[in-house]
Amino acid sequence: MTTQLQRKQELHRLHQSGCFVLPNPWDLGGARVLAQLGFQALATTSSGFAWSRGQSDNASSLEEALAHFREIAEGAPLPVSADFMDCFAVDPSGVEKNVLAAAATGLAGLSIEDSTRDGATPLLDFALSVERVHAARSATRQSDADLVLTARSEGFIRGAPDLDETIRRLTAYADAGADCLYAPGLSTPEQIKAVVQAVAPKPVNVLVGSDFTTVAALADLGVRRISVGGALARVAWGAFLAAAEEIVCHGTFSNLDGATPFGPLDGRFGETSDDGAA
């Protein structure tokens, strides 16, 4: 059995050297299977969780998100970092309050992003964004949680792919106390290397949602952490949709032949290890 403190310490340790993959399950079953497969830590996915509840991404409530974090953090035997989106608040005081609530769910880390979800002005004001990271850092210290705080700049996935502005924001977030920096949407070695060098020695997370790189290639660029966001959920939904659409459109079942056999899959859930307890 590991405690929350031990999991936080382990997540911090993983960021200190080397490169590790932080996969993103959207439910407890997936989290436990990923642990069985040998991953060292996990992260939640806002999109994968929302889709599992019949919602679009970012439609979950704070209460739903907190309950989800607690289920994964208490039920999986690995450190868990939460995709906390915009922390369900714009003003720094709201960020601080909500990060304190998230820290109480048993997480080892969480992220904060600077997106407005408004196409006309996709990113929050620069000064406000920095204040929000300060507030999140303050909350982790108040709670004695010492969570791994990941600060995200969203320009590359929100219609504002400006590398200079991304670097300006990430370096400011690093100075404001973020432990790990993350700009989802970076896809070229040049972009990734520029960000790694700009925020060094702090670690960088790179999002991999398609077959454009490898763990070894990213490690060579100095990347410490790799996540897949909603990609595993999209793979699962792709197989589900292909099989279901074949049945309804053609009345045939060939896609079911690719399914994992019942016995091996059910066997993964036969016993719950004590390591899964909080």
C-alpha cells in the first residue's frame, strides 16, 4: 500500500531525470489495467471522462471532476495527475480554492491551463495567466500537498500557434512556480527543443495524439514526460463505432472478431490489489 505522500514523492522523482510516459485513462478499470501493464504514473483526461458520461469536452462540473479524481486516485496503485482544465475558475482566488479542493482528493499532481475557449481571444490575458499559476502554487503549499503542478499554454490547439508567445508564457509560468511545463500541439522537433531549452532545467511534457514521434526521439530532445490526452479514449471509441456502425448499417459482425477474448480481459479485474487502496 502506498500513501498519497509517497505517490507525490514518486511523481516528483519521475520528473527529475529521464523520460516517462503518463497515459490518460478515463475510468478506474482503464487506470488499473495501465498500472498492470507497467506504467509508472497516470493522468486523467477531461475529454475521455466527458465522453464516458455522454458530454462534450469541458462540459463536466467541478463536482463531477472532483469525484472522478478521487475515484481514480484512490482506486489506482499509481501516482495520478489530474487534467484540471482551467481549474473551473478565471480569477486567481477561485483557482486557489478549487486547487485546494482537488488536492484533497488524493492526487499527486494537477494541471492548469490558460485557454478561454473563445475563438476570438483564445488565451487569457498574460498577467492574469501568471497570477493564476501563482494562485495554484500557493494552494498546493497551503494544503501541504506539494503536488506536481503542470502549467499549460494552449495556443497551439486553440488557433493561436505562436511559438514565441508560447515560450513567453511557459517561462513565466515556470518562474511562477510550475513544476512542469506543457504546450499541447507542439509537433516538430524544432518546436519541442525550443521549449525544452527555454524552460530548462524544469521538465517539459509533450502531448502525443498520433504516430508522429517515438519515446526515444522525444527523450533525445530532452523531454521528460509524454502524455496522450484523449487519444486512448479515441482509439477505444473508434473500435466501438466501427463495430456498432457495421451492425446497424450492414447487419454483419466482422469487427467483433478483433475483440479481446472475454477470459483474459475479465481476468484483469478478478482481484483488486491492496495497492489500489488510498
